Amino acid sequence: MKQFLNFINGEFVATAKTFDNRNPATNEVVGQVHEAGQAEVD
């Protein structure tokens, strides 16, 4: 499954929490997006 990382401070960063990225037409999960909060961005 495709993983979508965050681009923070010039680097692609994986985080502990993810959520599903779904195709809106079929509701099929097509990937996982890594969540970034204030702690990751600071």
C-alpha cells in the first residue's frame, strides 16, 4: 500500500499515526497518510 509521508524541514518524515486515503468514487483505501501535528512541525 502506498505511504504518503510529510515533507518537513526539507525531509520526508514518517510519523507514528496514519489515516486512510480513500478513492472518493469507490471508497477503496488507496494509501496511508502520515499525520503531522504541531510537535512534528516544530
